Amino acid sequence: MKRKTRRHWLMKSEPDAFSIDDLERVGTEPWDGVRNYQARNFMRDGMQVGDRILFYHSNTKVPGIAGIATVASEAYPDETQFNAKSKYHDPKATREAPRWYLVDVAFERKLKRVIPLEEIKQHADQLGEEFALIRKGNRLSVFPVSAAQYDYLLSLE
């Protein structure tokens, strides 16, 4: 049975590789290249069509939340794992037993302004210490965000 409640996620991308502007231009894009098992599990087992995504620009001069997207497909095998020429190739993956999954992500809107990581950190008390983006040692590129955290972050826009 499908759940009816939308979940919320934060997904990180380096804007030099794929930005919110790129997503706006193409409309929908496979979120490929994730090679962390926990992040993969979130996409494969947790995400459903219609879930909301905070699109986060990482590894840039001013990292922060740049836009909103939605999950546009159920999870399916990431084709890059089978391509020997891809930097995301996984020689242990087979079509019969894929190791890596992705979802398609659809553009919803750019924020009026990027909400910088430094500003987000100033709201740690309201977001809670379990908020993965500001938890020390967290390097996940995909993780869940509570509805309250999602709404609070958007209120900073």
C-alpha cells in the first residue's frame, strides 16, 4: 500500500556539475552517480513520486539551498553503474543484481535567494540537532528532512 503523506528530502549537487539552473532548463533529470549506500537506500526505499526536495548547492563559494524540486519517478537502476567509461561505473554491478538506484527529479522553482549554509547553521536550535545538514561528520548527498524542518527552512527565504 502506498503512503499518502509526502516526505521531504534534501539533495546536494555541485553547481559546476548540475545546478538548479540546469534542472530548470531540462525540467526533469535522473539523479545519477550517488555512490553511498545510505543515500541510495533513501532513494530506493524511501522516496516516492511527489515527495518534495530542497535542492542544495554544495562545494561552491556560498553553499546553500537554491531551489525546490519533486521526486518524479519511482527508483530504478542507475545506468552509469554498467558503463565502463563512466566515472560512476561499478564493476560489481550487474543488470540482474544492480547495486545503485536513482530517481528522476523535476524542477519546481528557484528560491528568491539562496539560503546559505552559514545562515542555516544559525537556526540549529529551531532545526534540531538531528538535522543532517548541520550535524558534524555528515557527508550524505541525499537525506530526509522533516516536514517541520522543510517548512522552517523555506520560511527563511
